[in-house]
Amino acid sequence: MTLRITPTPSARQATGTTDAAQAWSEVVASAPDADTPGMWEQFDCHWTWARILEPDKKTWNIEPWRPDVPADRMLLEGCNPGGPEV
């Protein structure tokens, strides 16, 4: 299973300290099953880094089967730890 998140233009430009948490709460409101270990970390990695490193990436794909890993490994694995998307 993959949760495809399509960030809005305002999400791509947001800079507030609570914006990531607010955006995540919107994701969870739409997809309650997303609130599992590792999913927030993947989302936060995309929010923090993909917006900068891949600003034109159409969707941020997060999966519940991916391991919950430290932030440095998360970034090294392109916000998708545990292997390529299936």
C-alpha cells in the first residue's frame, strides 16, 4: 500500500514552525490509517527535504511497510527507507 500525497502550492511554500504538523493532521484526517510508526517520519522527511531537493516532485509517496529509521538514514534513502517503491 502506498499513500500518495499531492502537496498543494501553499504547502510547498510554507515556512512556519507548525506547518508540517498541521499538514500531517490534514493527511491523517483524510487517511486515518496513515497514523502509524514511520509514516510521520517519511512525511516529515518529504516536508523538510523533498520540497527543497525535488520541488517539482508531483507526489510524496509514503508506505506503512517501511522501517522507522533515524533521520540521517531516512534522508540518505531519499525519505523512503527499506528499498525502492514496490
